[in-house]
Amino acid sequence: MALPKSFYCRELPKGLVDYRSNESKLRLTRSLTLGSAVPFLSLSSCFNTQAEPAYCGLSTLAIVLNALRIDPQRIWKTPWRWFTEDLLDCCRPLDVVKKVGITMDEFLCLAKCNGAVCTLTRPEDNEQSYQLFRKSLFYTTHGDEENPNEFLVISYDRKKLQQTGTGHFSPVAAFDQETDSVLLFDTARFKYPPYWVPVRLLFESMLPVDPSTGKNRGYFVLKAR
């Protein structure tokens, strides 16, 4: 009996470096050595594959909240308290999210009502916005590896990275100064592995307008209260 039309992973477009590659090992080793991969250990310890095709926002937020060591004050599975996508239901019904995902404003709402301090920035297509983004990128990827204070999450348009799909959320795990690239932990691991993307290209991927909101995409900085 023939299987219905289905897919097993996608090949990363040129310009993006597979996390599993030798080049990635060099970049990650370099960034860890130079102290520009502060989020990596905390994020990797909590990294999950999103449970639904439209759950990238929920999955990314759950990973970051756990990496920040925020107590959800709700039981996941008795007797444990731990953030999962199903606990992030305070801003939009999960049955709706399962179909259409969440917007940036809803991500902001969810972060705040689950114990995080969160700022949202929608960059403009100019050098000032680009440099402001680089400043946030530098600040969140440097510091204390054992107790990172802040995490950076990107809301971007996959098409600008030559990927299939549209809007997506991913946390930033590391920055490699030599290649001026960042490591994104893509929660849709059934589709793409984590990968390195040039900083300028990542910035440009936030500029397209999201048809569901009429606004361009952007980035978040999250920290615990």
C-alpha cells in the first residue's frame, strides 16, 4: 500500500551551514573558546523538536523559559513542573495555535504571562536598526555560560533564507565572529537541522511583512524576572 505524499527532511540551502558538519564544529569550538556561545549549553540542555507543524513559537518559548530556569508553577506530569508547549495556553487557545501558530505579539504575551521579562523589536530596513540588532546579538551571546541572563529569539521569514515555508521562530545559540554568523536552533528538526546563518542575512529575514499582522517580523530579548 502506497504511503500518502510525505517528506523526510529538507536539504539546507547554500549559505547555511549544517550544525553536524565539520565547518560547524570549527565555528562552535571557536565561539565557545572566545566566549560568544553563552546560550549554547543552556539551550541545548532543553532543546526539543516541536510537537506540531505550527508550534515553532510555543516550542521555542518553552525551550527558552526552561533555559532561564523559570518555575512554571504548574505541573507538567505529576509530580514535575517543566515548561512544554501544552502549558503555554494563556494567550491563545491551543487548538487555534495548532492550526495557524502564533504572532509576535502573542509570543510576547505568552512570555510575560509565564514569568519572563520580554522585549520585542521590529527592525527597520536601515543601518541603525541593523547595528542595534548586532548589539543585542553580541550582548546575549556573551557573559556567564553557567548562568546566562538573557536569550535572543528571532521571528523570521524562511523564504529569505531560501527555505520552504513562511514565518518561523528560533532561538540564537552562538555567534562566530570570524564568519559573522549565528547558530540557530531550529525546532522543526523533522525539516531542517540547527544551522549557522550569516548575521546580515538573518537581519534581512526579519524585514518581510507578516500577512497575518501587516507588520514585519523581528526579535525578542528574554530574561527571568
